[in-house]
Amino acid sequence: MTAKFTKTYVAGAEHIDELGHVNNAIWVQWIQDMSTSHWEAAARPEDRETYFWVVTRHEIDYRGNVAEGESVTGTTWIEGRARGATSVRRVEFRDANDKVIVSAATTWAMLERASNRLARVRPEMLEALTKEVD
């Protein structure tokens, strides 16, 4: 499973911390936004209506940062097969020099909207997320 979804973010004044660069909490928000945007753009309509995802784990490596006005390109993809109700998603953010400055592995659990209970991720559900999406 290697298809990727990309999205660009620009660091605004509201994203900057006392060190003069994007705050770590903002990176987490961007990771979640990218993942949700990918699901909304690629998932089958019946799956979007029936299920939603929640994060169960973030593992993030910070190797650089950006300042106000600078942009990053985020890329996300599904890694491997689902395990029960969970799936691992990779995320990378690259700066203007194409250097990976933040990378993450996040584990997501799928829930059924009607019951808010865990639901097994079927292969055909992830298949839609493994096709290239703009």
C-alpha cells in the first residue's frame, strides 16, 4: 500500500510558539487534519457515512521546523494492512528544500457512527485509501 495524499500548510502567527517556530501541538493538528482530509477525499461514500476514525497513538519525530510565513508539504499514506479495528498511517512534512522535518506514525481506530463501537477494518475499505488522491 503506497499511494500518497498531499496537502500544503503555511505557518501563520497563530501557529508560532515562544521559540519562533511552529508549536508541536500544531504539528499534531496538521497530522490529524491530513489524515481526516485523506479519508474524506478517498473513502467510499458508504464508508464515510458509516464509520469514522480516532487516533489511539502518535509517534512523532521532530527534525526541524518552520517559521511564520513558511510552508510545508505534508504527505500521508497507509502502512501495511489493518489489524482488527486499527490501521497505521505514516505522515511526513517537508520544508521548501524538500527536507523531511517532521515524520510520524499514527495508529487510528475505526468506529461505527451509529454505536461508537470499534469496527473491523475490511481490506476493501483501505483499498480506496491506497489510490492516488489530489
